[in-house]
Amino acid sequence: MNVEKSDLDRIPLAPGGLPLIGHGVKLMRNPLGLLSSLPEHGPMCRIQLGTDTVVFVSDPDLTSQVFVADKVYDKGGPFYARAREIAGDGLGSCPHDKHRRQRRLCQPAFRSDRLPSYVESMTRSIETTVQGWHDGKVIDLGVDLSAMTFRVATLTMFSTSLSDNQIRQFGSDLSAIAHGLLRRTALPAIINRLPTPDNRRYAATTRRVRQLAASVIAERRGDQKDRGDLLSALLEACDEQDGAPFTDSELVDQVFTFFLGGAETTAGCLTWALYLLDRHPEVQRQLHEEVDSVLGGRTATREDLPSLPVTNRIITETLRLYPPTWVLTRQVTADTELGDILLPSGTKIAVSPYVIHRSEQIHEDPVAFRPDRWIDTTPHHHRKTFIPFGLGARRCIGEQFGLIEAALA
């Protein structure tokens, strides 16, 4: 297929770009405002991130095509370029040619028979956090919930391999890395390579976390004991096709992927859910009535979740309005057609679950918080347009883990 440069020129260029930086400043200062403005320019439009031209896809059907054709629209572009600087080629960031093997190796860690051990770590960390709250105490909800979910992730991954001080430091470091990722995505790569204080701190934090993870993996290689945690499952995994396990370097990448893909995203979901409940007292009342009726003051368990439909609908509606990842990037690996546009190999693509979830083509009154919209339907019925965990073969492997943790919390 011969694709001329003029094919991309047919796609409208979003206004407001700056010389050299493009739309990067707008993306850093008001990412949701920029993303929400792009559909008015058509089903696809172009934005500039430094010298990179990125085609933003806002049409639901075209977005679905990008997610499902994961070989043609491979993980790449600015977001994954930055993610690979810290997570290497982990399951969430690796290219298509490495994904199937990694998925096979990671899948046993998320089997249903391993969930009870993970849920125990969840409930323990949730109880510890909530017991530290009391009437009249002022808390920073985002900070507290982030600390809680990173503790869950650390205990679930490493069980008892780290001290409390190491868990706190590990969580703090990972949170700093997660928060820096969007800023580094929006900036030109050359800026991220400059020896500025921020860049040096970011690099030092990344090294510290990878070194700690590597030391735990090396220690655990020796005892070969299944501790019921994710790391035990990953250490035991062997590829059914070639019989090879993960290397130590691959395991470090998986550890990073799990933390960045799971902990901060769950904290964000919970923070937004509580924010929305505070502004919708009638929904909050329904939640309290359900919890009082079903639990009677005791801690929730996984077995309680089917009896908590209001709780589950609140989580679903929160994920619709505020999906954990607002924008994702892909890179075209072969000349292809999307809509009526021929895209050359190498084209960078961006899609946004946030924009799709708020499309008037899909939902009535899409910006309103209405958990009851899910009474007569489920996310499964909207699997191509409800995409907080992605779609297709690259759909998040930890989806059920995250949903259970959010509902229990």
C-alpha cells in the first residue's frame, strides 16, 4: 500500500500548538480539557508533542479497531516510550512480538485459586488505613489511599519479604514515578534527558526501586517456597511452549508493570468515587444503607461482593467518568487504513478511554454521575465502549484484582 504524506495532512491539526513544544504544555496543564476538546475537530485529529505528530482517535468504533488490532497498532508512541524507561518490556509495555509469551507466563499468577491470599492482604491494608481515621481528623485522601493501595500491591507481590520501612519507601518511590510519567510523556525526549534536578531525582528513584526488586527476586530464587504471593507465582511460571521461566531482568520489569498498572490506578478510582459520593448525598445514602444491611459493621470479604450491587455500580460509574488511564498511545507497524485515512507505518496514535466514556453517542447525559444507569446493563454489554482496562488481547490482566480491591475498600 502506497501511503503519501498528504494522507496525514487530511487529518485536522488541533489549534493552540506552540513552536518546538507543540501541545505538550496544554497536555501537562490541563490534560482532560485538551482531550475533551479534540472530538470537535472530527473522528481523528493531529496533535504535536515536541517534534512528534500524534493522531488522536476519538470515534468509538475506530478506537475499538485500534485496541483489537494489537499487531498493527502496537504499543508505542510517547506514553510507552517513557513507560519503557522504567518498566522495561513488562507485560503492560512490551511490543506485540513479546506479549503472548509474557501473558502466558503471567496468567497463572491471577488464577482464581490464588485470589484468597491476595484478598487477605487487601483487607489487612484497608483495615489498617481506615482504623487510623476518626471523626474530626483532617486527611489528604489521595495521599492516604495511594499509600494504602501501594501497601496492598507490595504485600501482594512480596508478602513478608520487606520491612515496614521498606514498604513505605517503596510505595513513596513508586508513587513519585507514577506521577512523573505524564509530565515526561508530554515533554520532548531531549528535555527528559537533560541533567536537571527533577530528571536526576527521577532516575535515582527508578534505580533504587529496581535494585530493591532485584534483591528480593534474587533472595527468593534461593528458597523456592510458595508464599502465596504474586512473586511466587511468577517465579514458578514456565512457558508452556518453550518451557522457559522468566529471567531476573524480566521479573523486575513485571514487578514495575504491576505496581504502575495497579496501585496508583486503584487509589485514583477510590479517590474519585469518594469525591463523587460527597457531591451526591442520595447515592451516598444508598451505599450506606446497603453496607449496613449486608455487612452489619464487619469487614467486607470477596464473598460479600455479589450482595453489594450499589457498591459495584458506584465503582463502575466512577471508572466510566474517571478511567485510570486517560490517554494511551500506539504505533502503526504496517501501512493501514483507519476510517477513510491511509496511515503510514510508524504513525503514532493516541486514544482516550476518558473521551470515549463521555461520548454522547454511547451514554445519555454522559458527564453525569448516575450509577443506576448500570442497573439493567453491565460493562460486559459495553465491552467495546467501556474500556477502563483496555480491550482485546492487551486488556489488563489485573482487571478482576483491581475491581475486587476497589469494591472492598
